[in-house]
Amino acid sequence: MRLGAIAAAAVTALTAGLIGAASASAAPEGCEVEYQVTGQWSGGFNANVEVTNLGDPVKNWDLEWTWADGQRVTHMWNAKDKSKAAAAKATGQGHSSTLATGGTTSFGFAGSWSGANTDPAEFRLNGRLCDGTVSDPSQPMTAVEQVAAMQPGWNVGNTLDAFGGDTGGETAWGNPLITEELLQTIKAEGYNSIRLPVAWDYEHTGPGPDYTISSERMERVAQVVDWAIANDLQVLVNIHDQMFTKELPDDPENVLAKFNSMWGQIAERFKDYPSELSFESINEPQFPTDTANQDAHTATLNVNFYETVRATGGNNADRLLVLPTWVTNSEQPHLDALKATIDELDDEMIAATVHFYGFYPFGVNVAGVTTYDEATQQDLVNTFQRTNDTFVDNGVPVIVGEWGVLGYDYTRGAVPNSPQYGELLKFFQATAHQAVEEQLTLMLWDAGSYLNRHTLEWRDPLLKAYMDSGFTTLSGTASFDSIYLEKAGTIADESLTLNRNGLDFEGLWQGDTALAEGADYTVSGDTLTLTAAALTRLAGDRAYGTNTTIEARFSDGLPWAIHIITYDQAQLSDVSATMDGEPWSGWEPCDASCFAIPTEFNGDQIATMEAKYADGTNAGPHSWTAFKELWATYRPDYEAGTISLTPDFFNEVRDGEPVTLTFHFWGGGTIDYTITESGTTVTGTSA
């Protein structure tokens, strides 16, 4: 039987280390599929599938179908099997992953059946139904198509949204001016859109009743938008200021007058711009004086934004408009409230937006959540699934306008474990992968932590590779990225659990040299065991720290690094010091404001820290947990040999009462240390 598809308006692909580009302009696309059962027996069958591309070339194709009778794929050849139960999915591999115009590829599979073996009713190539027709590129893109073409996106964070500071304006928060070269770099790195957060208020907007936005600010934003569109990037412009809109519950007349005036001016300036420009109502709306009605206040802003922009006419009559939930929260009540607003507006060119920074305890290393554990994984799956169920499945596209982890900040220097590096890689790749599964478009929040704006180079190319690859592949990993060997101890066999993620494990390598299965390692089920002999060789002279790094390789995706580390138990010294008592913002480095514990780390690193009083109750901030937040309350400095406790920690410690700190180390041990605050003097003693 033959079926066809208008192929997806945008395809996210990973080729030559870059995510494939997708233009905001539609291109002719379509396909057809021939499906044939080639053999059938009791409980099983074989089938062949042939895919022909009728439109523009498609990179990294995938084909999806479902069975009404519960059949399952049991084995697939000439394509990668990405099936999940009755939802079957095949993706191209190697040279067959690209389909030229008129190109054909085929694959086969074995399946199981029970009761009936009805052919699939439809196939979808890269998300679009097959019917043998070809799309008309002259037709405007739908909201769903346009949002899909934005994948992936990048925030120019802490730049046009910056204000104050000694320098003022765009550079006030440490980033350089936006240049066309920056946007060209972003495009070359595989991004298809930028989110441009803009502070229009403060020194840029005059007093009421006109609230005139300065021409300098308006034209600077226009310059950046022009550069982006000229370099084939879609642009999402918002009002990033929340300060004046927080007053909406107490002063609705003046807040709405200002909000509507600002959006009226912005919309009028850009009303003739092409569809590659879209508008977002406001960033993270919040109303601290009336939390009971926060969804209603959010709806008020969204509706006023919508009506103001549409009323300006021109291309704003059908421009894509993006509406946030309250504080861009993705809990179900807030999703439902925004869905009700969108239903009432009854406009097909609307998208929803939420933000995602992961499971909070994981993202900031608090409450003892130090790994990408089951709770963290489930939080990701649940968040994206309910967002899909509420909006995407009902025809409303979703932009995750900001994503990342809260604890990842390049200004912290070489402070690992916020979260732990290997667990961070898992999170970033899984987030991209889950977004594709749930058809959500991601826009990375980057305030300078990922791309160094001064050098236009990625600060961590491996992390970038994990983000990129998640859009097409979920790599194999292991339960941890390190094996710690105690320097004073006898080396024994060490085991890790493989997370195959549907891939085949293909062995261990040290550089270009393959380790020998049997002599160097064994695999039993998902348990990978390195032998004592191999670890002894890999540890070499057993100097403190990382002795070598090996790779676990799988049939697809990125290799998983495993670091062989030698350590001894850390040593914390007694110390007494006077805190300087100066005001401290929490963003500042730890100097005389902090209490520094001299520490010999001896190759080990801290996983987390507990703080308790003598009666067993929790001490310090986040009193609901004994495990304190990394960086906010304690800061290890492995180069300087200190663990610093911050003023924020001492602000919530009872004066004169000893506090027992328990430091948990990745090497597996714990160390107790007692601190006592007495006025401005703090005394620390080892157990």
C-alpha cells in the first residue's frame, strides 16, 4: 500500500557536529511510503518499508507510525529502531540518513502481533502525515510550522535586558555589545532562532501619559533584529522588564497604560517586518501582592498585549504572538489557565511559552540531590509531557523560552558539581531529546556561561556537543563518570552500571587503544566491571587527581568518558577568624566576607554538605533539609585549598550554638567539622 506526507516544515538534525538549519520560509516538502508485509506466522511477521522524498532534501530523517492492534517492532535492519511500544519509529543511519529530492531508502523489520495484523493507517516523516502531496512554499507557515522551524533557539541573555551598573545599558552585566558577528556565529553553530530579551523601561522609557520609548533604544533593537533576519535567524522579541507590571494588582490603570503604550510603540515600529520576527508578551510575569489571582493577572497582560499588537495592522495582523504562563511556570493549573486564554482569543497564530531549569534540588545541588537521579528524570518527563498534552496535542505550539540549570554559571570559576559534570551532560542531552519527543522548541538561556561573547568560542565544547546531539540521539552513559581509587588502599575490581539507552555497547578505549574484554573489563547484563589489573595500569603513578580518562563507546551517539581518579581522605584544619561584617550580595566572590576552612582535598571533591545542630535539627538556609545549597552557602576552591562558608549561611545560624557540618565526598567518605559563630568571630574545629 502507498501513503505520502507533507514533510515537516522544519527538521532538527545533527550533521558534521552542527544542528541542521531550518528557515522560517517554507520549502516544498513531501513524501510517500510503501509498506508491505513480506512474511507472517503465528505471533510474528516481517515487513519492508520504502520511503521516497518528494520535496527538498531531508537530513536525518525519521519515520513514525502506530498500530491499532498492538503490534510491536522486535528487530530492525537498515535503520535505527527508536520504537516505544505501539509507537514505532525508524531513523536513518550512515549514508542513508539523508534523503535527496526524489531519493528513496528502504528498511525492514521483524514484529510481533496477536489477534490481528492490520497495516498502519498512516506514516509521518519527521512529524508530518504522508499523503503523497508536496507542500506549496508560497503559503505562509502556520504557528506550528514556524515554532518548529525555530528549533533550536538561543537567548542573548543579560545584554539588551541589562540595566544599571557603572557602564549602564547593554554592557552593564558583563557582556559585550551584540554584533552581527555574534549572530553569524550562533547561526553557524546550528541555531535557527534567537530570543532577544529587552529592557524597555528604566532609562529607556519616558514618563506618562505617553511613556515614550527612546529612539536610541528602539533603533538599537531594530539593528539587532535586522542582523538576525539577514543571517537567517528567526527573532523573538519581548518585554523583559517585570518590575512595573508587578504592580498590576494595586495599580491596574497606570500599569496597563504603560504596558499598552510600550507594546503599541514596539508593534508600530516593527509592523512591516517579515514573519521571521515574533513577539512575546512579557518575561516571567509575577504579582507578589496578589498571589491568589496570579493567573488572572497574567491573562490580563496577555490579552492586552494581543489586542494592542493586532490593532497596529500590517504584518502584525497575523504575526506569531507568544503568551507565557504565570512566571512561565509549567504546573498544570497555570498551563490550564493559559490554555483558557488562548482558547478565548481563538487565533491560530499564537504559541505558548514556559521556562525549564530542571528539578530544582538537582539544578542548584541542594537537599542531597547530586546526580541525575530518578526524581530529576521524572521531573523532566512529566513537565514536557503535560506541556505537550495541554498545548501541542491541541494544536498550540510551545516554546521553552529559557532552559538550562540554575547552578551552572561561568563566573563561579572552576567549581564542579553544580551539578556534577557527568550528571550535567546527561541532563542536557536528555532535555533536548525529550523536547523533540514532545515537540517543544528549546531556547537555551545563555548569559555568557556557554558561549564566550568576547572570543565567540564555546566555553565547554563537550557540553555543547551533548546539547546538540540530544536533538537526534540519546547517547549511552554509565551510572557515574568517575572511578575513585584510594591511594592508600589496594586496588580492586570496580563496577559501573551501563545506561545503554537502546544502543549496543561496543567496548572501552583509552585514546585509540581498545581495552581487552575479559582481561581489562567484563560485561554482565548492564554491569560493566573494570579489573584490578586494568585499573592498576590506568592509575599509573597514582598521583592525586585524574590519572587518565577512558571512553565507553556505543553504537551511536557520543562516547561516555570515565575518569580514573586517585584520592585520599581530605583533611580540614582548625581555624578561627573574624568576619568583616560588610554587606554581601551573594553574587560576590568569597573574600573576607566568608569563613574559609583550610582544606587538603588530596584528589577528592565534595558532593554535598549537611549542617545540623547538636539536637539533630537542620541548621542554615533551606531549613527543610540538612543538605545545603552549593555556592549559596558553601564554596569549595580546589586550587586555593579552602572550603568557604558564606555570609548567607551564617545569617541563618544561631549565635553561640555549635553546628556540625558533614561533608560528603565523591570518593565515598564523609568528614565532620564543627563551626561556632559568636558575634563576628567564627571558630572551626575538625572532629
